[in-house]
Amino acid sequence: MSDAVAGRSRAAARDRLDAAGASAAGLDVRRAPQLGLAAIWLLDGVLQYQSFMFTKAFGQMLAATSPGNPGIVSSPINWNATLIEHHMVLNAIFATIQVLLGLGIAYRPTVRLALAASIVWALGVWWFGEGLGGVLSGAADPVNGAPGAVIIYALLAVLLWPSDRPVPSGAPAPFVAARAVGAQVARALWLALWGSLAYFALTPASRAPQALHDMIAGMESGEPGWLAALDKHSAALVANQGLAASIVLAIALAIVAVGVYLPAPVAKATLVLALVVAAVIWVVGEAFGTILTGGGTDPNSGPLLALLALAYWPLAAAAKPRADRSLADERPEGITA
């Protein structure tokens, strides 16, 4: 009897140590994407200091996101663009804010404040800087950054919030993005994002015969020779193939959207697909966010989609405690490890 009690006590102690170890590992795993998000905010701030951003061309670029949007959306965009054209110092303020957001997320004591501020700032930029990503104007296309890269910053800030939602079973979260909001909410947010990308890939503006060709070809101007050549060949490959390319892309995006609901081995395969899709979009469709031309304000959606996919990668620590508990349940009473 005493051996059985001692065995159960040791098993319980091991469970507590495993849970503590999984929690510590989870903190480290979550910190990595937080630092990735911080690095992207810092890059945005640095890009915002470019000389191009202190010319009227920057205000005109912002105003270009207005057409096609409802008046309640477009009027503030036009007002903001005009204001920036006449007060270039505002751009320096915007750049400094983004640098501070990156530094704040990277510095542990201020990570909560910086993540909260980044959500507010991202929503403002999504409206005034991206025209809500074109989702209301009919111009949204996943290949050129729909539904707006900056809204993904806000989504990442929510999913990477440094707190854990209590789980009744005591089991660790299955992936990093589930720790703050729970697995069900995290999966629903993933489905909403990637499902919307699949939808945008099939809209009339995206599936027109030359839509994808023209979008990619339009990236050539100002790019380094090797990237311009890549854009040229990629555009030629999809010439007059807008519908077929849109269908293939939509299918891939839909598979990614439902992938997080599948068993871990299959989910990993769909997350690899998400990384591949994000890379193709970033290189071919977004030309690295045009940051190599001196006129890019951010790296666009590609790196953010990749970072998001990594935040959903199944954690080994989530499976180990369940396996240990199953073995303990199957072990006859009185037999100790």
C-alpha cells in the first residue's frame, strides 16, 4: 500500500514538474514571435524615415487608397493625405511611433503596453494608410496584401498577448497563438483570415484574365534587375490565366484555412503550405513590399502571414503531458516507474 501511495505521489510530482517545464518552454516559444513582430515594427519605422516619405508623393500614395471606398471611409483618408502633404513633420512622428512600438514589444517590462498601443495604431493605419485594405472597394487581392498588412499586426498582437487563458483540463495550449485567447478562438481567427483571402482571390477584380499579370508586371518599376526579371517572367507565366490562377490560389488558401482544425501531423503540412504561399506572395506578388525601391513603407503581408503560421505550429509540449497521463492511467496500481 505504501509503495502504491509513494508511486502516485512521485507521478503527481512528475506531472507538476512537466507542467512547469511546459509552461516555461511555452513562454520562450511565445517570446520568439513577439520579437519577430517587434522587428517588423522597427523595420516599418526605419522605412518611414526614407526621403521619399517626406515628399508630396507620400501623401498622394495615401490618397490613392481612397477611390472606391464609401464616403465615410474615403473622406477621412483624403483629409489625412492632404494634411500630411502640407505638414511633412507628421511623417517623422509616425516613423518614431513605429520605432517605439518595436522597441516596446522587444523590452519585456513594456510588452503589454506596446502590444496594446500597436493594436490601436494598426487600426488607424489600416483605415488612413491602407483604405481598409481595399475590402470595401472591391480591390482587395491576397497577392498584393489584402486584407491589408497592418491589420495582421493587430491580430498578432492579440494572439501573442503575454497571458494565459485558464484551461479547465490543465493541459497546455496546442500552439502559441492559443495561449492568450484559447484554441477555439485562435482557430476561428485563423479561419476568418485565410478564408477571407480565399474569397478575395475569387472576386471579379482578382480573377480577370490579365489581373494577376498586370499586378505582378506593375512591380517591376524601380526594382533591382534580378527582381524585375523575376517579376517579368512570373507575369508572363500567368498572362491571360487570371481565372485559373485565382482558382488554384483560392484552393490553396482554403486548405490552409481549415488546416488548424485537422490532426497535428496534417495541420503541420497545411502550415508548411501557408509558409510557401506567404513566401510566393511576398516575393512575386509584393516584390518584398517594394522596400528595395526606396518607396516601400513596410514589408507588406508576406512576412506577417509567415509569422502567424509559426504561431500556430503544434507544440510538442502539448502532447507530452497527455501521453504521460495516459501511461499513468494504464499503469496497474502499486507499480511505480
